[in-house]
Amino acid sequence: MLNVALFMLLFTFFYIQLESTIPVLSKQVLGASAASFIFILNALIVIFFQMSVSKWACKENSKMPIILSFVLFGFSFILLHSLEYSYFYLFLAVMLFSFTEIIIQIRLDYDATNIDERLIASAYGVMSLSSAFGGIAGSYLSSLFYNQEVFGLSVWQILSIVSLSVALLSLLILKKQAKREIDGKAYCTLKSSSCHD
């Protein structure tokens, strides 16, 4: 359950940029109408691709959707950093964001429902709380550093580095979790076979 809460917090931290700083950037760079196009494109992608992407994202033992989501966030932020009066880069970044939204939200919901049945309500409560904290932190920090550079890096570069680092961290966490599950099954198998001898 802690993994689900952590990934929800991180997801919301990055996703909130679609509702806070990305519209500000698009308005500054491309004009007032660009912000409305962002929300329309996001809605259309979610409506038309949610079913097919969800089927892939909810394969029982696949941990790839979570890792891929943070990689896609990283690429989106790289595109936003290189945004130079181009609707193409903006729309491509929003498309990646939208697919990421579908992939990780449905995967985390799937993971939450596959926890012990007695803990499902608690899992959703913890996920909601994590989502709230992630949204607040993401909105606050990106707004704070929006017009500043930190160590010569823009907010988009920083978000990209953090997102790609989270993808690597996700890989390590999920590998460790998978190894623990395999070791647990091997122990149970070994113990049950020794009981029969």
C-alpha cells in the first residue's frame, strides 16, 4: 500500500503542472487561446484512448506502466523546456501527459484494488491523501520556481530530471518488491515441501 501511496503522490506532483504551470507557459509563449487547446486535447485523448490504454496498463504482473509514466513525464518536461513558439511541441507534450495520466491512474487504482480485501478502503483513502499532498507540493514548488533558474536550470529541466530520477527509483523499488515476492514464494514452497518429508 505504501508503494501505491508514494507513486500517487509523485504522479500528482507532476500531473498538476498540466493544470497550473503549463497553461501559464502556453499563454506566455503562444497566446491566450493556447491554454484552452491544452484542456481540449487532454480531454479528447482521455476519452478516446482510455479503454485501450487501460487494458495494457492493467496487465497483472506488469510494473512497466508506472516506470513508463515517469519517463513520459520527463520527456514532456523536456519538450516544454524547448518550447519556442511552437504548437507542435506543446501539443506533443500534452499528448504525452494525457497518456501518462491514463496509464498511471488506472494502474494505481488496479494495484489498490489488488491489495488485501480488508485494506481496499484504506488504500483509497491513503491514495486520496497522497494525491492531495502531491498536488499541493507540485503546484506550490513549480509556481515558486517558475520564473527562476536553480543552478542554471529552468523549472522544466528540474521537473524532467526529477521525473526521470523517479522512473529509475521506481524501477529499483519494483525490482526489490518483485524479488521479495519471489523469495517469499520460494520460502513457502521450501517450507511446505520440508513439512511433507
